[in-house]
Amino acid sequence: MTTTEQQPALIGGTTTPWWTGTKPALFENIEIGEQFGPFEITVDDRLVKNYVFAQDDPAAGALTHDGAPAAHPALLCNELLFLFYANFDGNTAEGLHTHENISFHSPIRIGEKVTIGGRYVETYERRGQGYVVMEAEAHGEDGRPLVTRRGTEIMHTRAADVVGGSRAPAPARAVTGEALDVTPAERASFDLAERTPLAPAATRISQEQMYVFSWGGRGFSNIHTDAAGAKKVGMDRTVAQAMQQVGYLSRMCTAFHGPSFVTGGHLSVKFVNPFYVDDLVTARGAVLGTVDHDGARHLESEVWVENEAGRKTAVGWAHAPVAEG
């Protein structure tokens, strides 16, 4: 359940708006290699509060880095997603997020000036829809990586025509959602039995949270920020942004792995069904076992988000190192 106090939309995060593009957000306007940024953003207290409120995740703003107050790098994921607003008119965007690969590298000191940038690396067509792939990253003032992502979207589609439908080949392995009937694990350990459930994280999404997360406070009207935008594309109510589900999974995995997920966690998520304003959704997971990542031993889990009816809205995998002791 949402416990964070409802608050007005805050902007913060930068003094020079870069999200002022004018090109129509159409698939035919995409150019491979097109650059967005680099842009500088000060991760100020308001930007952190935005994320904490929108994701119902107070812990994300209560980290430390080199002894200073810090925030979770997940708060920059939406900034990286919306980088294309630098060249394209965000109010013409009618895309649908399908897949996200994210790696976390370091907390962000509150007040730190970070650099973000990205580029389109691939386009393709399938079933009459145009897909675009963007790679983007954020770095701290000292050049250290904070977060990297590779995301896939259907560009400029009528959301009501495709939302909830399968738009990609079936993955090589499936997320089953199977878990042992045991007490969920609060902390990661290589000693956990396969299919041990992770302690879940539940949130009931409000329109205020969706408005803040999807940049309503920066002047954007879309299927996430207002009912009129949703009805314009054939939906009867606002739908939550897919990247919010990444935040829910990150919240659960960070609680499970601790600091090692902030400095070495990975998420691969596919968005399979929508969830809507006022829906109660729960991030869940089940331990799979150990995997090798760049020569290091990580613990991998199957992860998913489900609504009150038990229908999965996002599915994927997460892995991170396990802290000693």
C-alpha cells in the first residue's frame, strides 16, 4: 500500500531544461546513431523527493556514498528513458515500452552534478510496428558510472491497440512465478534453496505518483499523466509507465541484496501487461541460483510484478553479488 504522503509535483534536478525537442516522435524520423546529450543534471533534494514519492520508496533517498547522503541510481532511469525528448516533442510520443536492461554501478551523492547521454542504436519492424532501441548512461562528477540502460520501445503506436499483447518472440526461458511455500527471504545468501521467495514489495499507484514520475510537472500530457491523454488513444483510464515497474523491482532487489545491488545489480525486464491508476501491484521474486558475471559470482532471481488478480505485468531476471557475512 502507498504510505508516502501525497505531495505536489516537484521538478528540480536541473536548471537548464533540455527536454524541448520539436521533431514529431515518429518511427520514420528515427536515425541510428542519433545522439542525445550529454546533459548535466544536479541531483538535488527535489529530484530525490520526486522519485521517493512516485515510487513509494523512502529507502532510495537514504543511502550514503563516501560518507555523504546519497540516492539510488534508479532515480535516473526515467531521465535516461526520456533523453529523446531533447530532439523530439514529448507531447507527440505515443510509444509502448517493451523491454529494459539496466545495470547499477554507484549511488549518487545528493547535490552531485551528473552527466547523462544516449543514442539510438537499432530500429526494426515487426507485425506492422516500428521498434527503436536506445542505449544510455549516467556518470558522476568524478566520471564513475552510475547506471546504464538498453531499452526497447514501439515508437508512435496507438497504445490501446497493442497494450497487453505479445509483441516479441517468446524468451528462451520463461518466468514461471513458482516459489517454495516458505517464509520469504529478507536477505540474499548463496545458501538459499532454489525457488525461495524474496520478500515482496507492494504499492497502490496513485494518479499523483504517475503525474510526478511521467513528467506532468514538466508540461507533458500523455497516457500516464491525465485521463484525456489516455482517452485520446482509446484507453478508459491512465496507465502507469513501464519504468515504474523497474523501480518496484529495484526496490525489492535492493532490500534483498543490500548495497551490492546498488553497486553491481542487474535487471532484465519485459513488460507484458499494463497496470492502471489505483491498481495494487506487488513486486515478487524467487531465487534461481548462482551465475557468473564478468568473473564474479552473483545470485540470480526470477522477478515479476503482478496485480491484485495475480496477473503478471512485468517479468524478468535480476542478479547481483552477495555481501560477505
